[in-house]
Amino acid sequence: MKLIATRFAGVWIIEPRLFPDRRGWFVESWNRRTFAQAGIDADFVQDNHSKSSRNVLRGLHFQAPPQAQAKLVRCVAGAVWDVVVDIRHGSPTYGQWEGVELAADAQRLLFVPSGFAHGFCVLSETAEIQYKCSAYYAPELSFGLRWNDPAIGVVWPISTPLLSEQDDRHPLLADLPAYFTAP
């Protein structure tokens, strides 16, 4: 398994080892011991799976303390542009973003610790995302950040996203309460 650092401490792009043969392939996408040895020590309690059409944009979402979630995200069908934004007040990278393409044929994963907003847009005809969460869904603590906040400047590779009404109403970073602070 190969871990690729991002500009954010704790956010990792993970390339698991693929074992192909004439029948297809096998990949181990999660192993608590292997990840813990690499410094990713999350206790996942819930798996989520979503399917979306081309140009759908979901996000930027996060869950606040005391039910803050770390996520391990993978694309199991199609391809997405996956984005994280640092929302930890006092962090030297506060308000900055990072994006990575996740595609089923590449088998990459993205580890997103708590303190980051997360979202993605679909690049293929359809895409399916699976992600492990370190805390149970708590609707009263589920929040979001405006996907097109000019202060953040995420460069999305689609021009006209399909959004939920909720995602289109999330606040700007400047209006977001300090849910997280940098360690």
C-alpha cells in the first residue's frame, strides 16, 4: 500500500496494492493494522454508498463535534473529482483546498480526517462512491460549506453542476462557525 501525502497533514491519498490475474483482480481496501502503522488510526463505525449522474456535485459536507467524522473515500464505479477543504480555525492551511481524481479503475482512496469539509463531482456518466465513517450520522450535527465560495476558490472540472437545494444554500467560509480548531 502506498500513501501519498497532500498539503494537509493527516489527509492521505492511498494507492492499495492491486493483484491482477486472468480472472480479474483483487485489492485490500482497508486493513486496520496496516493503516494504523501508517498513522491512520480511525475506528470506522458506518459505511455509506452513493450513486450519482454526470455533473452532480455533492458537498462540501462535514459533521461537527462531538460526532465529527473521519472518512475513507473510494470510487467503486466511474470517476469523480474529490475535494477537501481545511475548516480548522487557526490552521496555517485554513480555507485551502485539495482535489484528486478518484476512479474505479485506479482503485485510489482518500482519507479525510475530521476538521475538513468534503465533496465531489461526477466526471463519468455515473459514479458510485463508498466511504467509511468514524462516527454515526447525526443530522443535527451535519453541516456544509458553499461549494463555490470565491474565498476558497475550488476549481471544479464541471461548469454547470447539479446540486441539491441544501448544498446550494450552505454558508460561505466567512460565515461558518468555528466548529474545529487546529491542534
